[in-house]
Amino acid sequence: MDKHRRKTLKALSAALTLPGIAWSKSGLGSPQTIVTGANLHTMDPLYRGATAFAVRGDRILAVGSDSEVLNLKGIGTKVIDAREKTITPGFIDSHSHPTMANEAVSANVNVRSISKVQQLLAKQADKTPPGHWVLGHMYDDTKFEEGRALNRQDIDDVVRSHPVMVRHRGGHTAVVNSKAFEALGVNGNTPDPEGGRFFREKGQLTGKVAEHAMDQFRGVGQWPVIDRQTMRDNVHLTSNRMAAAGLTSTTDAAGQTQSWQAYTDALSAGIMNFRLSFMPRAASDIYQTMKTANMRSGFGNNMLRVGAVKFVADGSASERTMRMSTPFEGTDDYGIATMSQEEIYSAVDEAVSNGFRIGIHANGDVTIDRVLKAYERALTNWQGPNPRFRIEHCSLVNEDLIKRIKSTGTIPTPFYTYAHYHGNKWLDYGKPRMEWMFAHRSFLDAGIPVAPASDYTPGPYEPLMAIQSMVTRKDSKGRVWGPSQRITAEEALKICTVNGAYASFEEHEKGSLTPGKLADFVMLDEDPLNTDPDGIKDITVLGTWLGGKQTHRA
Ligand SMILES: [Zn+2]
């Protein structure tokens, strides 16, 4: 925000307390919308108790009492009566993968039985040419009626003619069939690659593959090509779905050339209904292109902006492959690191020298320690403002790690819907360890502006489910995971708004309903801060507005 604007805003907010000012004659023009009578959570301490606000263009013009704001009403101003409704700033998601699910080329296997997955794969194989991959996505190994995971044999039973890959919704593991192993030339005796694993039982491949082992299949067979139009339409549909959940801003935490094209195409067509922070994936053409073109973190506008460059240093929380100092319950499996300490050092140095912010995926305590070492080293003689390095997920912490996250000004982005949604998986971590996972309470207590993060598709993106999850830490079966990490609904709402804006250096633009900021807001039929915490996720999102324009209506 420039100096002039800040001055004008100060004048505006000061004038708010003076009733009777003829705003429409002030030369600023009348607001197009005024919202009155709301149970309003502005998330700005200066505007506690306000019930109304005015919107002009894509900005909040004023916030105050009904009578103060109604004074601004001019010809053509639309007044929305929000009595008995709750209004909050638009929700922000600081880590997501909006284009990861693509129904155009892959079967959505988010179903509750293995036999249903088999039907879907058989159907997908029918419309796939020979030699081409048959793909499934949104697989979840812990949610089947059969009480077990999908395996190679299950897929072989229905598809033998094509290589098949069923990707876990977490993105770090998949289950493949025998044809896929044949294509890659892998059998029960093949050694695991560095940073990856072909899972076996009694020497036989189970079909489950993880991390760099999964990546190897990219090099064999015919993979589907998705055209530009399909990608653009995918952005449109996903942004509509996210708007319906109350999101106004999200993040692509592994951006590629194709997704950048899709966002810019959707934006120019006027059909992108969220603001997007684009984190280029380090191992992608787009990162190289951006470096060459001097498009650094921060480049762009309030609809599409370049964020931190994204690296991946270990496995997954929900798929149980993250690298920890203690093994998964009842095993001697410590998880998988996908970057060595040396690789992390050079990744950080290289990104910093190119003017990029950094976000490194690190779930396990061992990996988080490695990443912090690299951040501490990079900050030793740092000039200028703190770069707000990020640790993506930052799932398993301890007191030492929290201290170092605070002292480096690092922003953690722990999963916000996982405690609730992925309950079954936490059995593999055990109750004591869960007291240190997705440590929202510990981060807040240490004064760390922890960011809101769904990691969709691995996690659901719905912010109201996120608030419920962070408040209750209770899964769908009523089990509580890490109760010491519970936070209040107000703290959770602040994470999903104010802290989300801070995580992308946009706290002057959004995150609270403050005069001068973007008019991104949500209308709810109940107050998440004043309702049964077990019912927060069921609150109806009545409407969502992005820059003053309605993007969702229930
Ligand atoms: Zn992610």
C-alpha cells in the first residue's frame, strides 16, 4: 500500500466515528454494496463490535456501526441485510494443489470399497488405448469396508492388459499392477532406489510404491496428455467448488508450466474464482523460466502472484512415509528422506541467490531439523527484512524445533483438516507422538504465525472442517488425537484468515475486514465461534464474495 493510500485510509477510519459525514459527496463515489446488521468478525482489533461495512470497487471502503456505514449510501448502493448471519473475512488456504485432481484423464476412486475401485478401473481401462496408462486418483488406503489396503492382485483381477497406477490422495504413494512392474522391469528381487520403496511381503511385490520408486514409472508407457482447454476448465470448476466452501484465496504448492498456463488462461477468461499464490515446483520448467525472466517471489497481482519455490525433502504424513527420529508404531520403519542435508543446503543457497522465497516440504522431525539448519545458515548474514521462509507441513515437532522456527521467523504450514479427516492413520503414530503433530497450540503459544493449510487433494480443503478439526482434534469416530494441541475457534479463524495473508506477504491486502483491504468475505448461517464445536463443519456457507463480487450463493 502506498503512502498516499494509507493516509486516505487513516482519514477514512477516523471520520467513521463522526456521524453525518456526506461520504457520497466526498469525491470518493458511493459504495456499490453495504452490508448491515451482521454478526461481524472483522479479525481487526480496531473494528471489534462493528456490524456493517461498505464495499466500493474491489475494496472495503468503511467498517462501523449500521448507522455510520448507512450514511455512505448513495444512489445505486445495494444494501444487504445480514441480520442473524455471521460474516468473516474470506478464508485463505496457504498450501493446496488445486489442479491435482483431474477427472478428464483419471478415475476418481474416492469410494469406500475395493470392489468399487475395481469396477471404476475396469471402466477406465475400457476407454484407454492399449499400452497407455490406466490411472486412478483420490485413493485412500484406510477407508475401505474390507478393512485393508488395495494391492497388486486386486488390480490384476480386473486389468491385465494395461499398466495401472492408482494414486493415493496424498500423492506420495500409489498401487500399481503386475503389467506396470513388467513395463519398468522390476521384480521381487529389484533393490529399492535411493529415496523410494517398492513394498514387499515375503519377497513378493505388494503393488504399493513410494516416493522416488513411484517416480520411475513416469519413464515407461504412454501417459495421458491433458490439453490446455481442459486445464483451464479444471481451474474454473475447482475455484467454484472452493468458493462454495468459503475460500477466496488458495495456493498451488507445486506449480508447473501447465498449471501456470491454466491459471493465466482462466484469469483472462474471467472464470478464476479464487486468488492464487503460485509456488513453482523446484523440479519444473516453470522455475527455470521464472529465474531467467526475473520473475521472483512477489511478482504478479492480487489475483495471481508468484510465491516461494517448493522443494520436497521427505515423505508423507497421511501415507506414513515421513522421516522421523522414532519408527512408526510396531515397526522399525523410520520413513523416507528424499533430500540429503547437502542437497537441502544447496537448494536453499541457489533459491536465495535467485531472489526466491523458499518452502520446503518437511513432515518428520529429522527432516524439519535439516531444513532449519539450512535456513539458519542462510540467515547468518542476512540483509533486509526477514524472508519468511516456510516449512511445508512441519508435522512432527518438539520444543527445540519450535524455538528455532520462532527465531528464524519461519512459517510452518501444518495440515488443518487432518486430525479430523484422517483419524485412522494416526494409529501408526500413536497417541504420545500425536501430541506433537500438527502442533497449532504450540506454534501459537510460541508466537509463531502458523499458516492455514489443507494440502488438497491429500486433505480436504473445507475451512469450516479445518476450524472444527483444530478446535476438537476429534476424528469421525470420536477419537481425539493430540488434545494438548487444541486451539479455540477464534484462534482457528485467525489462522484461516489473518495468518493466511501473512504467509504470502499480503497482510496489507487481505485477511481482515479493514478499510482499504480487498472485499473478500463470507456469509455463514451460524457463528463458528459460538456453536457446538462438533458441528462447525456443517455450518452452511450462504455466500462468498471475492473483491466485492459474489462467487458463491447457497
Ligand atoms: Zn502439498
